[in-house]
Amino acid sequence: MKTRRSDRLVDMTRYLLERPRTLVSLTQFAELYESAKSSISEDLTILKRTFHERGIGLLETIPGAAGGARFTPYMVESEAADFVASLVNAIDDETRVLPGGYVYLSDLLGQPWFLQRIGRLIATQYLREPIDAVMTAATKGVPVAQAVAEQLNVPFVIVRNDTKVTEGPTMSVNYVTGQSQRLEKMELSRRSLPMGSRVLIVDDFMKAGGTIRGMASLVKEFEGQVVGVAVVAEGRVEHRVIDKYTSLVHVDTNKDDGIIKVKAGNYAEEIYGEGSPAEISSAD
Amino acid sequence: MKTRRSDRLVDMTRYLLERPRTLVSLTQFAELYESAKSSISEDLTILKRTFHERGIGLLETIPGAAGGARFTPYMVESEAADFVASLVNAIDDETRVLPGGYVYLSDLLGQPWFLQRIGRLIATQYLREPIDAVMTAATKGVPVAQAVAEQLNVPFVIVRNDTKVTEGPTMSVNYVTGQSQRLEKMELSRRSLPMGSRVLIVDDFMKAGGTIRGMASLVKEFEGQVVGVAVVAEGRVEHRVIDKYTSLVHVDTNKDDGIIKVKAGNYAEEIYGEGSPAEISSAD
């Protein structure tokens, strides 16, 4: 059906939001809306301006008959600051302290509203970097991985400790847990991750980082490359076994008296700091 | 900033898509765009028409100064038929047959593209029904629960078999597995689900349905109500312990010779059948 501009603007917005990081050609749009490519180009100019002004994301437009548009969602720093403040506020609650210094986050990590924003914020750091897959450890990391993967529009893969679950042939590694120095085993289904993938590792909570180091060695077994590490919350520890990561919040719990201290993590420096690959310029 | 209609149409689309099933008042929109409510009302008329014509979802508009708009995503039957056909096609592969008659689905359930559509299709059945939470069993059901919860804009909760994971105080039930008739235990964190919730139970794969029956009894312990049961795939079994459910695909595996037969599940009847609560009328 031939469409009016107003209808095209609404549907093109929906169409692009559903397909992050995907190049949609002018031809596709022209056929979808039975409209001239010149009209589509004008529509894209409007979308690009609004996406920029409203902090929705980067809309790259490639001009010309062979051109198209690619939408990459991001979160601007002011929205990130508000969002992280709301996370800090939600987590700063003594009843969240669990045995072992862990923190109860399952309610927040079960809310689409928080997850969508966690995903969009973490994805912002990789605005200009190709990523093939997101990796996490079962089970609590799964919602985070899914939320980030959705924004990056790539698959996510789940590393497991238990071997009860049937997943077909697996690749496994041994790893040393960060604090208690126990030897554990983790594994990933062979067919879930292509060899040589560029992988972003995410998790809900990081203490010393043993699980994440284990995942990094698993990526190596798949001949892949770790593009980055991001966690929703990092705990306070004496010694961390990984040195480069992004955290949204920093949590300091005292398991003896149940006191919890929560503050923003290192995200502002890592995602919006000078020289960050994300740098959202005024042209974006 | 005061905005042009074209900019408003783009940003209102984004704003509503991000907030399924939420009433956004005319006042909110008027302030967000520094525009008159009468202009916002006209914008909503355009959005409603496009959302309907393109099968994006239901946009209910409440007229008048105290009015607003509520967006509820759905999938029309023709899109559902195409999508389920693509699922059937992807699953119909002998290398997916795992020991025990299970089917490898982790690759599909790790792809945002499939998950978004699975969520939207399952949510369509509850277009006009209030739901408070989505429940699933760890770990493979989690991505399905998250995808459905995102479309319904409600929290999802994860029932666990292992007690290693610290979640704070839990409520637990014993249940009998459907086929092997073993007695198992499953539990859910007390604070994750408010008493008396209306719960939609989802899972990736259902055989006899023992796990789902277990979850239903857990809902009862929380004094809640099971609004429905939906699974991505149902296996062929002699006897099923639950009788009312929606499945997207039906899988028949023979573990001895590795043969797999895949066809559409009962979704068309359950979601689009006569008298279904979803009935998407031409006025929607």
C-alpha cells in the first residue's frame, strides 16, 4: 500500500527499532511503503534528527540509490546517570544481603524495565565495535546477557556448571574460583558458538572475577576474542583476578552485620570517558 | 522543546513501544513535547491507524483532557503463521535430537530475533487479560520468560531445582515428574512473587508436563492463579498431566533412530481460534 509520510515515519521507527545494527536498504523501504527512494531519504533525515535529539540512538544514513540506514541504540550520559542512580537506590537495602556477601538482585533482573536499560547502557560502550556474541554463566547472568544481546542484535550463549542439562557435545575448561580457590569446571555447547567469535562477557554480579576468567579461557578454546567484560554489580574484594571490566554499580556488603553500601560503578569512565569508543558526538 | 508533528510521531512511537500495556496520559505527552493536547490527540489517531494497518499492536486511546493512550503489542495471524513456519523449518533437523528425546533449541532461544517474536506471539493470547508475572523453570525456560515478560511489561520469576543458588528464603513444593515418576523438589524465592498474583507459566519444552504441574502447585502456595500455560515446543507423549496449554510447535522425536518430525503446535486454535480472548477485530 502506498503510504503517507506520517504513516511511514511511525512504521519506519518501529521497523528500525526492531532491527538494531542492521543495514536496511532504501530499496527495502521503498518496496515496503511503495514510495520513491527520494521520499524515503527525506523520512530518514527526520528520523535521524529525532533519534539524535531524543537520545534514542545513532541512525547512520548511507546516501544514494544503493544506500540505506542502520540504527544503533545508545544511552546518553545524563540518562545513564539517572538510571544508575535509580539502580543504586533500589539495591541500597540491607535486606538484600545474602549469605556469603552476595546480594539479592533477582527482582530487579526480572523486570523488563530495568533489563532494557541495563542492556542499552552496556551496549553503548560497543557502539562502534563489532560483536558476534554475548556470553554469560547460568543462571543469574542469563537475563543480563539476553538484554544486552537484544540491543546488539547478536546471539547470547550460556556457560554451565552442571552437566545434567543435555546440550549435545560440549567444550569445557577448568577454572579456579576467585576467592575460595576451588577448582571448578564450566562448559559450553559446541554448536552454540562459532569458532573465532568476538565475544562480550556479561554477568549479574562479580566478586573476585573467577567465573569471568573461566569464561575468558573458554572463549580462547573456541579460538575467539574477548571484546569486553561488563557486570551489573561488582562487589568489594581484596584482590580481583581480572583488571579490565565495566560495572554499573559497586556494592560493599558486610556479611557479619548485614550492612550494605552501594554506589555507582566505573561505567561513567569506561563508557563515557575520554577516548571511549562510544563517544557520542554532536553529529550522532 | 516544542516539536514538529513529524518529530513527535517518531518519538511517540518509540515511547509507546518501550512501554507496553502502560497508560500514558495526554498530559505526559503534552509536557514531553510542549504541545497542545489537541495536537497530541491528532498524533495518536495517526499512530493508532498505522499500528493497526501494520499489525504492530492495539493502541487504545482514551479521549478527552483526562485521556491518554495504551499500547498493547500483538501479532496478527498471518505473521504468526509465517513465523511458526520458520520455527518449524529451523527445528526440523535430525542433528537436534538429544538423548532422552529432548531437542536442542538453545541456539534459537539465544537469538533475540526469535525470542522477540516468540514473546509477541505468546503475549497475543493475553491481549485483553491482566497478568502480574511470568513464571518459568531454570535454566532453559528463562529466555522465553524474559521475552514474554517484556511484551507484557511484567516481571518474570525463575523456579529452581538446585538449592545451591542463594536467593534468600524460599517457598518449595514437591512434584512428580511426568514420565519417570520421580519425586523432585522445586522452589521459588519468597520475595520474588507477591501473594495472590495472576501468573502465566511458560517453558521452552514440554513433555508430559510434570514440571509445569509443579509450577502450578507452587503458584497455589503463593495463593496465586494460573492464567495460562505456553511452551515453545511440545513433545509427543502417551499421556500428558496437564490438559490446557498453548504450544508453538509440536516435535516428535525417536531417540532410537534420531528421526525428528516437526509441525505447528496448537497455537492457531488457542490464540486465534473462535472465542479466543485475543480476537483482533478490524477496529483494533
